Amino acid sequence: MTREARQEALERHGLVESGDGFTVTLKGFQKAAERARGLRAQGNQEAALMLALEPSDPVRWEYARCLQIDTFSTEAYESGF
């Protein structure tokens, strides 16, 4: 994965990278909510609990950030970056 491809993947997953780590964007939050709904449908209790929280809850945002970091990391690993 080239640096350009890495940046595109970050944007695709709704993440911004800084010296402190990753921050999830609104786009990333929305994508994470979609993923969490799929996980909830598969019986994932953690996803169900997180979706029950208000969208403004910082814990829900942190869960979304973790979901998006996971999907980005998987893509980066599979590409050999």
C-alpha cells in the first residue's frame, strides 16, 4: 500500500491520523453505525449496547472509532502495508 493508497483508505474509513492517533470523522461514525447494526443482527451484544446510546455519547463515538480503526487495519494488513 503506497502512502497515497493509505491516505485514500483512511478517508474511505472516515479516519484522520494525527500525532495522537486516529480520530473518527462524521463519515466514519456513520459507517461504523452501519457496521454495528450488522454486528447486532449477528447477535453481538456490545454492538447492541453501543447502538442504544445517544449518538452524541462519547462512548459511542469511541466505539465507532475502534470499529473504523479495525476495518482500516485489516485493509492495511491485507495490502501488505
